Amino acid sequence: MAQDLTFTTTVSGHTDHGLELRGVSLDKLIDQADFVATLFLAITGHTPTAGQNKLLNAILVASIDHGIEPASGFVPRVVAASGNSMLTAMASTLLALGPYHGGAVTAAMEVFTQFQVSTTNLEADCLAVVLEHKKNHQRLPGFGHPIYTDLDPRAQQLLLIAQRAKINPFYANVAQTLEQVLETTLKRKLVLNVDGAVGALLIAMGFLPQAGNGIFALARVGGSIAHIIEEQQNWQSVRRVPHESITYSPPQDE
């Protein structure tokens, strides 16, 4: 079977004036734009306002690192300590992300996009979503955190920056109302975490849900470079789980 390698794209291409990204000369972007503004343009097709540029920058900073404790923190260091290259270790950072760690932004965005700006009862709409997830025994993506049980400071700061930047507040209101309804319905606090806040604010700036996990992962993989270099420079042997941390449970005879 013949392979179809014919592409039609509106993202980038070569013209008589050189490479263009979304209709803008790359030479011009190199001279005048920063990385965040160029990333915004590449993904959305639109040049960001000053407020949007500041918020996307803040989202990337908030997502870049959260210590060695989570999988995206220690996995690339373990891979690097085994003698692997920078790129291999960076790839392992991506592989450590998933629905329960760093990979809930897109799923949260898909939930948030169910809400209509024209709604007349946001709280009732949120309750319907919460009850539907509860009925199906599904976690509501973007809520809950093993460390932050009262509030996620990263999420709160991003919401504040969005407010100051005059970003459309509707989806931030959806996220915060869902947080309140979750607590009332489940009788326990599940904080709006950084995934949920990032998802709500990306939608407000015109990003499609498919971009959500990619933007978070871009920041986290970038942050892993520092950990990988440190591991390669300072660690002298392969990382191993301590013997006392492992409990072997042999099969029981029937």
C-alpha cells in the first residue's frame, strides 16, 4: 500500500521571503517576538495580547517544576543515572506524565467546554456534571492534590494573574464553582489544582483542549533539563530502590 505523504498546513511553510509561521516571517519573529508569544501564535494562529502573553508565560512557569517527588521529577533522574543521554532522559519525563500526574489538563478542558457562556444557573450546571462523574465513578479532572488539601497556591496565583490581565473570567468561574459544588456534594475538599486552573485559563485564551497536556508537558520537560544535568554531573552510580523499601509477598498455596 502506498503511503500518503502529501500535507496541507496553515502552520508553517517556506515562501519566497523565507520560512513563515502562521503567515509571519520567522526572521521577524526572531527579531521582535519572545518565545511565549511565538508559541501562542503557533498554536492558536493569533498574536497574543499583552495580558495573554503574561498569562501563558505564568502558566509555563507554574508548570516547569514541582520538586523531585512526583514521577516527572525522579524518573528522568533515574534514567540519567543509568548512563542515558539528555534526550533519552527528557523523553522519560514525558512518559512519566499521565492522567493522574500532569496529564489532566486536556481532560479538564473537555469538561469545561461543556458549559455555555449563556447559562443562567452555573451552580446547577456544575452540580449536574459532578453528579454525572460520581454516578460513573469517575474522578473530575483538574481537582484534588496529594499535598495541597486546602488550596493549590499555583492555581490561585494563576487565577489572580488572569484577573489582572482582564482575561475572560467565565471558565475560571466554572472551575471555582465546580470546586465549591464538589466539596458540598462529596463532603470533602478537592482543590482546584494547577491542571484545572491551567485548563480553564487556556480555554479562556482560545486554546483547543488538544493543546492542554502538550503545554504542561512542554514546561515540565523543559524543567527536567536542570535535573538531568545535575544527575549526570553529580551522581556516580545507578539509582536503586533500597532493599528495605521492598516487601516481597510470595504467592500462598491453595
